[in-house]
Amino acid sequence: MTSQDAVRLAKLPCELFRFEGDGNTVSLRLDSLDHRHDGTAVQARGTFEIDCGSLSAGRGVRGILPTFVSSEDVDAWQKVLDSLDMGYDVAWRENLRADEVHLRWEGDDLLIVSVRDRMGLLTEVTTAVPVSDEWFDDAYHRLERVYEVFERRSPPRSEVSNA
């Protein structure tokens, strides 16, 4: 193990995103990296962690869904954050050979989050979570940490979202 590998490992685990509120949590935790022979990170192994215990009629859903996240997925997540910040509904990894996340605004501060398992059990979990300006600050901070794990610089945020 090189010192560079040790620095990378010290940054793991980390979360690409976390939606949380009213007893419901949906997050994507990255635990380890797969590397090329030259040492660059190819993808991260992680899990969707879903705990939606406050659903109607006392029913809840809890589970862990293993997944992989490529550096291209991380770039796509930044575009998702920028679009959400501008008030748009958006999907991440839609119609790819991967689990999907769909995000739809319900009013100004409530987000409907759906995770679709397209490869395994073909299930979908949907919950509502409050979102604030502080959530966006935290979401972009999480994104920066993931870029550090991949040893990449994040592209600048959308000009429109900075307005």
C-alpha cells in the first residue's frame, strides 16, 4: 500500500448523498475503491441505506442495496444537485444498468425521493424529505469529499445555481 492509498482510505467511508427527515433516511455510502493498474480509482463500492420507518399505516422499509459508483456517476450527481438547486425535478442514473434515484419537488422545501433497484429485486422505495439551503450546502460538501476520494477536482457549480 502506498501513502497515496492510505490517504484515500482515510477518506472512506463517506456519503455521496443523504436525504433525511421525519424518521426517513435515504443515503448512498461509499466504502471502498476499485483501482486500475496505474492506481487511479475506477469506481467505488457502496450501499444505498434506506430506513423509511415512518410510512403510512405503521409500515416501514429498511434495507441495504449494494451498488457501484463510477467517477462519471459522481459528475452526473453534481449535475443533479445543480438542477435541484435550480428547482427542477431530476433523475440520477436513469435507464442505465444501475440503481436509479428520482427526485421530484413537492412545493418549495419538500423532496420526493425514489430509489429504484433495476438490477436485483426490481423494487422501488419512495419517501418525502424536507430540503433547505443548509441541505444543499451539506450536499455539495459531501460531493467535494467524494471527488477527493476519486482524487479529482469538481467542476465549477452551474452559474445559474450560484445566482
